[in-house]
Amino acid sequence: MTDEHGVLVIGDYYIDMVFAGLPRWPQPGEEIFASQIRVLAGGAFTHARALHRLRIPPTWAAQLGDDPYSRLLLDTAAAEGLDTSAYLVHDHAVRNVSVAASHAGERGFLSFKEPVPPRDVTGAIIRHRPAIVLIAELRRGERLAAVVDAARAVDARVVMDPQHVESTLRDPAVRTVLRSIDVFLPNAAEARRLTGREQLPDAVEDLAALTPVVAVKNGADAALAAHGAVRCTATPPEVTVVDTVGAGDCFDAGFVAGLANGLDLDACLRLATWCGSLSTRDYGGAAAPHLDDIARLAPDLVPWASVTPPS
């Protein structure tokens, strides 16, 4: 039987090096010093951690290695109490690193991803039988088809965050991707880039014509969602923002947590905006809220908070 609330997360880990407090952007040949630096576990780890804190059991099909970055991720996951049984740990380096520089509300990234073969996760889907498969990248072609087929075999819904997509709907392969999945979670820039639309509501309509459920993150502005004839928006709560890295991943976790617990579209979107916003109170999404945090602030969004977790 499918796990009623379980989520299988597909995506790479990254170690995020966040440089903050830059006086200005460096020019070619110039050295600039940040006033703060944080080294944090990120990438799809952020999804898994945020789901875990919302008391949604995450299984993360991670690929790691024998390098210091992988070991930092493993140590952080253990400290968080995550289930690491689905991790694939190689006997060679799997170094995935992202350097984020922040100045005047804007961020720039420099990233490196170890060139290792993609992992076949279909076995993990069949073995763990999640209710939802969350893909934290724009996966396409045979790799996506295999995931979707495995998910359908266990009656799981497929949710995708495209993560910095550069493609557009003019590409037939991208349209095929969106028709294959159940829920699409781009940010506003990705939605506009995919559709070529300047107005975000128009971009949502174009995407909703392909995917049953679409929810678009929009920073501090109102997020938008569509499902069938239903359209809704949700304005994030005001918080003192420290860093926005990882906020989109925490938004995803909130939306998926709502789906897993049978909330309607409006409640899923509002929960997502709460989770994304609250995560910005610390660097790299480290402030992803716990279920009790949301229960105190917006109890109607987390009715499962009153249910005692299994021992």
C-alpha cells in the first residue's frame, strides 16, 4: 500500500557557501570581502529537511561520495534526524558546491556539480511506495518517463520544481514534461521564461493548460496557483529577511505537505508561502519552520499538527 503521507525526493545535494554583506559587486580583477559567510547543506537536502520538520516522512534518493562536502551533508542529515536509508554513498568524490554572493537584495551563484551518472530511482519508488514523488530539477526524456511510470505504479503523484530552467514551451520536450506530471512549482522568473509572458497571471494560464496543478513562487509578492477552474493567490507573511537562499525549496515542501494531507489549493498555497517566508530568517533555509511553528501562527493550515506522531 502507498504511504499515506510519505514523499520521495529526487535531486542533488549541494553545499552552499553563502557570502553576505558585500559592500558592492566585485569588478574584474578586484577582491571584495564579505562581512559574513555560512557553509550549509543545501540543494534537495533543503526539501528533505523542510518536509521532515513538517512531520512529512521524506525519503531522499541522494548521491554522495567520500569527500568532505558529502561528509558534511551526512553529518547535517544525522543531526537533523533524517532517514538516510535511501542514500547512495560512492567510494569516490561527489562534490556538489554552490557559492552564493548577496548584495543589495540580489544574488549571484557560482556552482560545481561532480559529473557522475544519474541515479536510477525507480527501484526506490517501488520499494518505498511514497504518496508523492518530488523532483527538484527539470528532468525529461526517458529519465522522467521511468520515474513517472514507477510513480503511477504505486499511485503516487509527481511534483516538479524546475530549478533554474533555461528552456521554453517552444521546445516540444518541455511541453511533454509538463503534460507528464501532476504539479509544477516554478518561481516567477522561471514561469515567465518558460512561457515568454511578461504578466505572471498569463504565464500561469499557459502552464495550467499543460499541468493539472501549477503554483508559482513570487518572492515577497503574492504567489499564484491554478487547478482546473480554480485560481488563488497568497501573500507571504512579513518577516525580517536574513537570506532568501532555500526559500523556494521550503515553499515546495509546504505545498507538498498540504497535498499529502488533503488540503485544498488555497490552503496548500498559503502553507507554502508561510514555509518559504519563515525560512528566510536565517541563511540557506536553515530556519525552515517546524510543524509547531506553523501551528502557533496559522493552525488552520496544519490540521495534522494535533495528531500524535508514530513512536
